[in-house]
Amino acid sequence: APTFDSTPDYVATQDQAYTYMVTTNDVDGDTVTLTGTTIPSWLNWTAATGELSGTPGNSDVGNNSVVITANDGTVDVTQSFTISVANVNDPPTFTSAAVTNATQGVLYTYLVTASDDDGDTVTFTAPTKPTWLTLNTTTGVLSGTPGNSDVGISGNSVVIAASDGNGGVTNQPFTITVANVNDAPTFDSTPDTSATRDTHYSYTVTTNDV
């Protein structure tokens, strides 16, 4: 009966390439045919070369059963083993698209959401934001009302950081364009509401428009 000369690597790491070259021997000199009887979906099996290779993902973390069958034309011999895939921390992924348009004098709201492949709790911070915006770190709501001085894009850069508490951080940078709303002119002057008979009265009216 054929025998296996190779010993598999029982350990793999998420997102890192794994390779195992299967080699066999037959004391009778018979030709040995290899079959991948049980192969995890993340592994590629090449029967002609005996190469088992692939890169496990986050969903493959844990134990993965493998069975290789060697046949010399008469007898089947199997090599059964388990590959333990170690987890690598995945940073959070934003699942919300930033709201990049706002209007002067109108409340702006953006609900920030993110997911984590490892199931870690995601927290949000805003390392960069204009003064007219506030981030509620409990609800993930970024909100505020821009004024006339905030019109345009200058000073409206935002960076939201999502952290999983295990070193994984993902940033979402964007710029908000604030549309102008016409502001009515204002009076800067205050009239004198009293006058004296036979005395000249004068009032200079001044205005401003932001």
C-alpha cells in the first residue's frame, strides 16, 4: 500500500497564504494517484502536483478538516488532519455613506454606522470636524447647523474614526459643501425718535448685508 512521506502543517493564519505539498511512496513501485477527498473551500487542490494551497479568510477561523486519499490502483490510504486557522484582527468597515451637502441655516444630520467582522464593539470619534458640528459618540449621529461663515468647503473637512478596541481603526474622510442662503440686509443704525420744535433733525441710515 502507498504511504505518505509528507507531514501537513496543522496551523494557518487568516489572510496569510498556506501551502502543503503532499508526497507519497509505494514500495511496490506502483503509480500513486492522489485525491482531495475533503478540502475546505478556501483551499485549492492540485492532484497532479499534490499541492494544497490557499488563503483563509475571517470566516475560516477555527478548525478545518482535510482528507487526502492515495491510491496505488488497488488500495486506498488516507491522510486525515485538521488545519487550525488563527484569527487576525480585522478593522471596522463603514456601512454608511457620508452626507456631503448641507445648507446654511438648516440642520445637517449624518448617522454614522460601521460593522466589524470579528464582532468587536465599534466606537466613533471625530478627530477632524468643523466647529458647527457635534458627534454623538453614543448614537453615532453627526449633526449641526452651519451659518453664513460656513458657506462653501473651506473649514468643512471631516474625519470620522471607527475603532474596534483591539487596535483596528478605520477613517472615513470627507468634505461638506455648505450651500448659501440669501440673508436679508440688516440696519446698523438706530434712529433718534425724539426731536425739538424749530431744531433741525437728522438721522443717517446705515445698513449691512452679510
